[in-house]
Amino acid sequence: MTELVATSPGLFPLPDWAKSDLSDLKGHQKDDLISGDESGAIGSVYEEAREEVVSDQLDAGLDRVVEGQLRWDDMLAHPLTVHDNVETGGIVRYYDNNNFYRDPRVVGELDFSGDVAAELEAAADLAGETPLQAVLPGPYSLAELASDEHYGDEAEFLSAVGDFLAGEVEAFPEHETLFLLDPSLVTDAPDEDLAELVPETIDAVAGATDADVVVHTYWGAIDEKTYAHLMDADVEAIGFDFVAGGREETLYNLNEYGAKDDVALGLADGQNTLVEEPETVRERVDWVNGQIQASEFDTAYVTTNTEPFYLPVNKHKEKLEALAAAADLESEVEA
């Protein structure tokens, strides 16, 4: 029987009261809010909001707690936009939706930052006995979201981004799981030469932690070539989007090229306000297992397919509760 672990890919919607408070503090210019150098008042808003979203996860009964990434106004680009050797360019559309981020232009060496580690330290203090899950952009997606004005070679830049992320991970507090969010593997698949480098780069990041590492992909199915290369990565699980299109291609890849022992299943819609029933989520887990020719997965991380920051806060909380309840249903079936 597959063990279900209820979790989230992070990047939560900012609580409404925090949006209001930050709006009132806009005399500090937008850049100050996301530079990593927030003033005392702004920093206090984020601290209180972090406490709230961690509490929400504990109340929902999730099996892993994420920090929430409420400061990540630039979404997955955030670890670069706050780096000293990165300049922010113009506003760019974030994948194919109505969200935008500032183009991070890398103009110097990507040395250690420590920004994400500081967030996780704060979250770890709040999580209590519930295991912590760290969240980072996958190296390929982070490289694709950035502009290289320093390294001058696509492969060298990808490797540098991987080394940068590995250095950040080494500073993380103890964490049970690391989710690397890598949707660009779906939306902008690497060419053949770069595809061979992707698993090596992921390995550099995964090798920096003793935690279970999940490469979570979304906004469709990974193409066959990319998936075959991704299977070479030394990680515990690959994540799949079963909400967006491409289910047949995903199942083909799983049956043709195999799968890791564990998996992340994006079974609740991270962009739609319709809240799935726990029984529906559980049925979807069983359906996926039933489509796989090999034996069932040892562990399935049950989550939304995408980051949930697109959702209203109340709907987001309800989806967290549904995911946690679905994992509890698994235990009832075993009993």
C-alpha cells in the first residue's frame, strides 16, 4: 500500500490583511519589499504572516510544513532577484498566466546568499514536531527564468545555477523533504545537449542535503526525451501534474521509462477555486497507481499541481485540509 504524504509545493497566497498592511507601507518602494533588506515594519508583517500560514498547515494536518515563500513576489525567480550579483530588469510574464516577475539579470558570480535559509530557520521554529519541507526552484527553471550577462555559455550558466542552489541548501536547517519546482522542464524543454546536463545539475543540488528530494514538474507533461534524462537524476521522486493536460503522455513515460520508488502527484488544482473532496483526491491516487504497470509507489506526495498563490486564501486553506484528509483516508483503508 502506497504511503500518502500530504504536502504543498509552497508559494502561498499572501493573507489579505498582510496585503493591506504592505500596501500601506508602500512608501518604501516596491523593490524594498523583496530585496531581502525589509525595514522593521515590513519585516514584522512577513513574520506574522509566516506564523499564520505555518499555523494553517498544522491546523489542516499536513504531513510536511513549508515556509510559505510569502516574500517571493518574483515567484521562482526570487532566489536570484535578491542576490547581490543580480540586477532586476523589466517585467516579464511568469509562464503562460497573468502573473509577472522582474527579469533577474546575472551580472556576476552566483556566490552564497543565505536568503532562503533564513526563512527556513524561522519556519522550523514554528513547525514544532511536524517535519519541515524546503522549497526551491529547480536549477533548469531558475536558469530559464534568468538572463545570463556573466557566464556567457548556456551549459556553464546552468551548472553555476545548480552550484548556487547547492550552496544555499547546505545552509538549510534540518528538513525532511526538499521540493525542487521545475516547470520549465515541461514548458521549455531543454535541447539534447542541455538535457544531458539537467540530471547532473539536479544531482549537485540533491547532493547537498540528506533529505528526500522531489523534482516537481507541472503545467503539462514532460516530453519523452526530457523524462528519459530526468530519470538519471539521483532523487527520490519526480512530480507530475495530473490536473493539466498530458496525462496519457505522462503515463506513457512512467510505463516506458520506469519511475522512482516515490512520486509527487499534483492532484488538486492550484489555480482553480473548486475544492476537491478528499475522497476524490484518494480516488485519483488509486487511479494513477492502477495505470502503472510496475508495482505501486512506496510513497506518494499528494499536493496541488502548481503553486497555490493563484488562489484566494480561503480556498487555499480548504484545499490544504482536503489533501490532509485524503492522506488520512489512506490510513483508514490500511486499517
